Amino acid sequence: MSDRIILHVDCNCFYASVEMLYHPELAGKPLAVGGDPEERHGIVLTANYIAKRRGVKTGMALWQARQCCPDIVFVPPRMYLYLRFSRMARAIYQEYSEQVESFGLDECWIDLTASCQVLGDHTQTIENGYRIAQEISARIRRELGITVSIGVSWNKIYAKLGSDYKKPDAITVFDRNNYKKLIYPLPVSDLLYVGRRTEEKLEKYGIRTIGELAETVPHYLQNWFGKIGLMLSVFARGEDRTPVNDLGVEAPIKSVGNSTTTPRDLVNDEDVRLVLYLLAESVSERLRKNHFEGQVVSIYVRDTDLWGYRQQKRMPAPTNISREIEEAAFAIFQRLYRWEKPIRSIGISVGDLKQEGQPRQLSLFLNEQYRERQMRADRMVTMIRSRYGYAAVQRGIMHEDRYLSSLNATAEDHMIHPHSYLEHGNRSGCETVLCAESR
């Protein structure tokens, strides 16, 4: 059986690259996409290569980025714009294969195994995959004005390593002839799902490179890490067989959420409740827009010492009602937080999503007529705001602190979390390999 031909396409500095198209006056200057320093929305989401070469990194606080690069220019994120470019890029990929799987807004796997029979020189070879990758790269540059790095290999893990291997605007091929020479010397942290803690634990066992991980007896890795150890062994050796999802198969959404760094520190329950209402309304709106209800409400709190706290609650019924989401979030907060420090940021997410309107068992303890009125009220508020603006209708609690309620909790700031690589149809393929290795 011949090998598959898999591409992994990664848009270079995606948010920053898109913003540079709309800010030609900033050409040649360091730029980062992040929040407003005056309002303390202080995280770098991405930076262009000029800023990166001066030490600016994703996730860095804005004040830290400015220390590294005093002349850096910050622009606020525009998720609607990045979503549009992401869709346009996927539309190009889909001209080459029906098997296109997103891994975030800026990354996709493409399975060209069948496509190579009708594209390029009509051969199912890694060389033909490279030629198609060149064509895709040129089209993205010409049609979208941004660049991509592409990895070409016979499995998804090595293809992703290839897109990370050389940046920007590069194509890297890992085939059966060169993978040990090129991949095995790489640090083990370059491998998908090897985070800082896993890297530290591997180092305790003397495993620092992907090659050392690949050559470790799988049974030992299983003893140290459980099934994850076997998975990492499979990844390191290039034996991952998980498929690239078909075009028609959407990765299920895990949760919808929104979080914010507040304009000032939150110091009491009243402050928190006001912000939770803002966040709950925005999450509720996005759930309805995508026809979802969720049954698990989670909150995340970070204090002024940057310690984070997270907890969740299961609801008696799936919901996208803003009041129910807020009330559940506030109940969680009161159990979770002891007010030892003021709060700097807070977030809400709703998970265990189901399609809106699905049949469900009614509860004797829920007033369904009241819930229906709340649903209609939420829809009416959304309709009024879409026509007359966000401030056209607001809850009375928002007038208790106009400064705090001025924070931006609009739908564009939402986070939609797809299930991870391991959670949507890929797990079965990986487990097939793991079972074979553990015999």
C-alpha cells in the first residue's frame, strides 16, 4: 500500500499579515495584534516578523512587547476579518481536495492522495505533492496577499512539523528518505502535544529529541505516561494514521465563550455580576446565531497576581438564555472565589453543546413558559441592537457603573473552541496504531 500525501498549510503571522494589508502605511514597521493598552487588554495575539525578530512573542503582555520593541505598533483584533480570510484560504484548498481539515483559523491539513491522480503530473508521489504545494502557495500569495508555510509528508504529524520547520513562505518535504536525518534531531517540544510539562518529564528520562523519543521502547512510555505515551511514540516515528476529515465533515464545536480584561480591577460581587451579564449576553447571542444550546457553564477568573481559577456547573437543561447563563456563572463564582485579591480578568464559556430545538425531557422543576419568554426577550434585544446599536437597549445594572459596563463584549470578541486533534474522529485512527504497538 502506497503512502498518503498530506499537506499542512500554516498562514504566516496570520492576524498581523491580514492587518498589514489594511495598513500599508506600516510597511517595514514592527506590528502586533493585541488589545488596547489604555484599557489593559494586554496580550499579543500575533506579531509580524519584524517584531518577532526583536523578541516579541505571542502571549506576551503588551508592556513586555513594548520593552522588547519600543517602536512597535499595536492594532486591535478584528476577528470578522480573519474569519473572512480563513474562509477564502479554505476555498482555495478545497479546489485541490475534498479532504480539508481546519486546525484553527490559520492552519489546515489537506489530503492530496486521491487528488494527485488528476492534478500535477498525475502520479501519486511526494514530488507531485510538492508541486501542488507550490501552486497553492503561489495562489495564496497572489489572491489573498499573504504567505503560507507548507509541510508535505505521508502523515499529519510530520506534515505539521514541516510547516513549522522553515518560515516564512517556505515548503518543506519530509519523506521516507530524509525524515530521520531532518526530524530526529529536532527537540521533542516541536512534536504536537508535547507541552512544557511533558517536555520536562521526558527530559527526566533522558529524552530530549524526537529521535530519542522514537527509539524509546513504547512499553516504557506507556508506563510513564499511560496511553498518551504510546501516542507520542507513534507520532515521533511517523506512524500516525489518523485521517484528514472530509470537506463535508465539520469538526464539532466544544464550547462557545467570551472573556475580558476589565477596564479596572473588580473588587466586589456587584462588579463581577455586571461584567458577567455583559459576557453572558454576548455568549448567548453567539449560541443563538449558531443554533446551539449548552448544558455546561464554566467560568475563568484571574486575579491581580495573575493566578487563575476555573470551575464549571452542569445545568438542568440545555440553554442559550442570557439570564440563565449569568445566574449559573455567578453561582459558580460565589463558590469559587474568596476575594483575597481583586480580579483582573474574567470569562464565561458554555459547553456540551447541542443543536437548538432538539427534543428533550422536560423537568418538573423548570418553568418552561418563563424560559420561553426569556428566549423571546433575548431575540428581541438582539434584533433591536442590530438595527439601532448596542446601547439602544441595556439592562439597568449597566447604569450602576458606566465605566465598567463600557468594555467591549461584542460577538466579534468571542472564542469558538473546536474539539482538539484527539477529539473528533481522529482518536479511532490513533488507537488502532496504539493497540498494535502495545501487543
